[in-house]
Amino acid sequence: MPEPPGFAGELADHLQKTGRPTIDSDKVTQAHQLHAAGKSYRDIAATLGVSRGTVGNWLSTPKTQ
């Protein structure tokens, strides 16, 4: 049965997700692999669908695995 008229539901149903997007660790790992293979930041960014700045941030931190 559908909700009665005027029923707004839970507050969480109406809130938007805020804040920074989560970091995809698979993409970070792939960025490190592509960089080790000699790819440029521009090529890595195009391959992974992120900005060159993001690639630079990812590669400026040591690989954890």
C-alpha cells in the first residue's frame, strides 16, 4: 500500500550526500602501475577519468600495497 497523503518519509531519504567523494583505491593502484610503466600524468588522467591534479596527488603519496 502506498504511503498516506502528507507522509514525508524518513529525513535520511531527503538528504543529499555531501562532502568529498571517496577515493577509489583501485584507481590509485592503477595510477601507480601506469606511472611505473612510463605513462604521463595526462595519459593516466585520461585513462582513469580524473584530473591531472588528482593523479599528481595520488602519486605524491607512497603506494601502500
